[in-house]
Amino acid sequence: MSPSDYLDPAEEKMELAVAYLDEALAHIRAGKANPKILDAIRVSYYGSNVPISNVANVSVPDARTITITPWEKSMFKEIEKAIINSELGIMPENNGEVIRLSIPPLTEDRRKNLVKQSKAEAENAKVSVRNARRDAIDGLKKAIKQGMSEDVEKDAEASVQKLHDKYLKKIDELFAAKEKEILTV
């Protein structure tokens, strides 16, 4: 048993927590046009439910607009219906060539709620990182009983703590960036 048997899985779990947070924050609408807000919306395409990006070109011509250009004319109604029925809360405009989504500016209350939502996501990620640290330390303590020296265990525990601190800092940075994005009018 070497300390890396406990450190590597812990770091992997911490990395996954940060990656998950990054993805979760990307889906929180911040008043700017971001094609990722469409990722959760599915449309029926030849019997399969697929993301809009699988049946259309999605682009962001300016900070307040997302344009969707379906590859097949038959997809216009499907895409419009999916957007209207989604939780996006934006009415699509269709001129027969392209579907436009105008992203409305956020109200102050909505901004506060989005910051709260982002903070909750960040807290969940921190809990995952803390759990990974706890699991690694528990494993190291058991390894002493299996013959690992206490010095090696203490050094490994310090390394786990450094990993923990590094990933908590990353989480705080991600949250701070998202908060700034949401609150920037």
C-alpha cells in the first residue's frame, strides 16, 4: 500500500467535483447569450430525442441573441415547440430561415436568485471535495494498521489537505467568476 493509492482517487473525485460545478454553472443563465442554455432541451428527430445542436446550427451573433438554423425545414416547428415547452422562459421568433432567441436582461431579483443558485452549486462541490478528503484520510488511517509507517501516513495526510485546499480555491474562483458574470449589467 502506498499513499498514492489514497491520494490519486481523492484527487480524481475532487477534479470531478470541480468539472461538474463548471458544467452546472455554465447552464445558469446570466443575462448574456450562451448556447449552453439549450443543452437540456431535446427535440424529436426520427424517433430519437436529441439536443438542438444535433439538428441545427446554433450561434451567438451578439450578447443578447442566440440564432438557431435548422438543417431541415421540418425541424423548425419541433425546435420552436421544444423551446416554448422548456423552462427557458424565452419566446422564439421564426422568420422561416432562422429561429431567434432574444435574451432579456435580468431583473435584480432574478440576479440575486441566480447567485443563490450558483452558490448552492458551489457548496455541493465543496461537500464532494471534503468527502473525498475524508475518505482518503480514513483509508490512510486504516493503512497504518496494515503496516504503513505513521510518518508516511502523516505526510500523505498533509498532501490530501493540500489537494483539498487547492480544489476549494478553484471552486471559489469559479463561483466568483459566475457571480461577477451574473451581477454585471
